[in-house]
Amino acid sequence: MSAVDFAFFVDELASRSGAAILPFFRTSLSTMDKAQGGAFDPVTEADKASEAVMRQLITRTFPEHGIIGEEYGSEREDAEFVWVLDPIDGTRAFISGLPVWGTLIGLTRNGRPCYGMMNQPFTRERFFGDGGMAKWRGPTGERVLKTRPCAQLSDATLSTTTPAMFAGAQADAYRRVEEQVKLVRYGTDCYAYCMVAAGHMDLVIETALKPYDIVALVPIVEGAGGVVTDWQGGSPAQGGSVVASGDHRLHEQALRYLRDVVA
């Protein structure tokens, strides 16, 4: 498969998953709680429909590839190429009618994120990258993504889905970073990482992520010139505690507060 064919295939995944999701958005839909008595973790029929259609297309086109998905689990995880799917990242935003959710389509090669797309079918936006370049495509056309320079925490815009995700020493470390930045935004889920790639935000700090929450976003941020690691500066591909920055200098500043914290 050529690069053009591959790009067409990922676009087809995004289009089909979006078509499965949009009939549910801002409508009366059934929602269940996966946590079953723990933290609220909703899943909708839209999640299931979206992942099912993507898995079917991947399996038919690349039967030797692996798949890791939020809703339907894993298969062939040890394959050279593994697709990592989050049908709706930002489910709470989705069921609240807020358009700061997206479908994450990631691909790893030998365990390393090598391609990612965030598709927002409601706003008709796609953010995608391969670690060397990242682009945005939307209603007004297409453009290359580039992070913005930001060398100091005092000049930075920071986002996290919610500060309530942090506890104990992690909460203390996060708070020390938050106290120094210029602006903080909550509740943006995957959209925050794409805004870092687009040069509108500077820093995202989160914890308790799964691979499907982050794999697709790494090649987008890195392709735009940013950096994504765990809190110790290592690979974020397995999730856990993650920090993404548009400027490598800012990333090092954030890690000074985060790297000694054990999850």
C-alpha cells in the first residue's frame, strides 16, 4: 500500500466511524456506566458502533495487523503493526453535547506510535501526523500544523481534562505546575493535544491514560514540533502519566516538577 493509499484508508476509517457516531450526538441516547460503582465512566452506543465499523475495515484490509480498542479489547497485540482505537475520546463531553471530543485512530510499529489522526466529525476537522509532519484539514481547507514557541511556564497555557484525576503526590506536583502558568483550561480531552499541535496551547498534563487515549496523539504533536513523554521522560505509548508540550524547553521545565513522582 502506497502512502497515498494509506492516507485514503485512514480517511475512510474516520469517515465511516464519524457516520456511525453523528446520529447519536446531541440526541437522546442510551448511556451505561462501565465503572459499575467506581468513577463515572460512561459508554454510549455511538462508541460501540464507531469501533465496530473501524475494526471490520481494518481486519478486512490488513488481516495480519493487530488492534487495541477501548470497547472491544485487543487482538494480535504482538503484530508489527497495531491499530489503537478510541472511538470517542471525551465521552463525558459527548453526552453533554459539547464538541470537544474526537475519534482517535493510532498506529504503532513495533510498539512505537508512527501515525495518528484525531477526527471530529461534528466540526468536520481532522488532525493527523506521522511524527515528522502534522496537518489540519477542515471546512476551510488544509494547513500544516506547527507548535508555538513557549520557553517559560509563566507564559504557558496549560490544559488537563480535570484536576480531579490527580491524587496524592501527583496532585501536589500538578498543582505546582498549574500555579506557575498564565492560563489553565479544563475539560478538553484529546482536543487539547491538537491545540498544542496547532500552536494555540502549550502544555497538557494528565494521568491514568490508556494506550488508546494517547497513541494517536503522539505523532500529531511530535509532527508539529512538540514532544510527548511520560512523567519520567520516557515513552508515553503505554499511557499512564503523560505530559505533552509544544516547546522542548517548556517540557523540560514541566518535567522538573513531575519526573520524581511515582504513579
